Amino acid sequence: MRERWVPDARRAAIADAVGRLLMRGHGTFPGMREIATEAGVTTGTLQHHFSTKEEMLLFALEHHCRRCADRLQAQSGEGTPSPRQVLSAIVTELLPLDEERAAETSVAMAFVSRAMTDPGFAEHYRAQRKILLDLLREQFERAGTPRPSVAATILLQVIDGMRTDCLLLGPDAVQIDAVLDRLLSRS
């Protein structure tokens, strides 16, 4: 008997397939047939769940953001981690240090590329960026960093460069501890 998927599980599988294909295609958005094959569904199923590629990309981004947030939440565990521990966890989760995070980064980069020409995507990018900046700023405030908003902006911009280096040069090309040492030493 054929397995029946619930719609949310099917949409998640499609989002995961988009991430894997973007990772392998280095940011080039795949065709509908390719996505359907990778997700193990028909193109009709894709069209049932997503009316456009843009809708699919937006859902894939939100899906991967939720997974990243879930991993961060799971790391918090018991007790209150230090600001440095939280910042390190955030940076680590945002870098393509393994296949899952590389797929998430590929989705994020495809989204940024689309946001450069699509005002709706650009607005969504600004909203997501503000959430992340606020999260980083809170940790710099907890650490007593003199200008926490500036430190948060710098770290977010450094993360963008680190993502590229990880994808092109490998995980050993980034120095998370050195960056955090520099930003937190100003407190």
C-alpha cells in the first residue's frame, strides 16, 4: 500500500529537496521536474502545494529557518548559557558546516539573490534580518558590549562572508572563536 503523506510533511519534503538541489546546483533554482523527482512526488503535487517557484522558495526559506531555530532551542537546554555561548551557537547554526546547514545556506543565498530584484522578497529579507540582528544585539547587551547594535551588525556581515568561505573553501576557512573574541573584547 502506498504511503500517504500529510500536506505539511509533503511540503517539508519538497522544501528539503529544494535545499539539496540548490546546494548541488550552487544556487541555481532547479526546474519543477527536478524538484519533484528529488522530493519523490509528481509535478502535479508540487503545483497543488505551491502555485509558483517564488512561493516554494519562500516556504523553503521559512522551513529551514524553523529547523535552525529548533536546533538553537534544543541547544539551550538547562541553565542560562553565557552570551558568548549563545553567539557561538547562532554563528555555528548559520554556517554551512555540514550537509544540512549547507542546504539551508543554499536556500538562503537563493532567497537573497531573488530579493535583489523582487520587492516582496526584499521586504521579507529585511524582516528576517531585523529578527536576527535583534537576537545578536540582545546577546551583546548581555555581555556588556559598548555598542551592541554595531557589534550585531558587524557579526551579521561577517557571518555572510563566513558562509561564502565555508561553501567555497571549506569549514576550516572560518574562525568563529577569533571573530567572537574580537567583538566581545571591546566590552
